[in-house]
Amino acid sequence: MTYYILVLLAIVAGVFVVKKITSCLIKSILSIAIIAILVFLWFVYFS
């Protein structure tokens, strides 16, 4: 259950940060970083 809460917090924080930043390049980098972190967490918890 804690895992799902952490994922939701990461997604909400990521969306909030992306909306606050106007540069497309920074948006792309942040999006890739957030996705990479979520994939890493998924593998750690479900491998």
C-alpha cells in the first residue's frame, strides 16, 4: 500500500513541477527522469 502512495505522490509532484516550468527541454528531461524513477521502483518492488 505504501508503494502506491509513493507512486501517486511522485506523479503529482512531477506534474506540478512540469506545469511550473515553461522550457520544453526541461519538461522532457523531467518527464524522462520521473518515468525512469517509477520504472526503477516498479522493478524493485515487483521483481
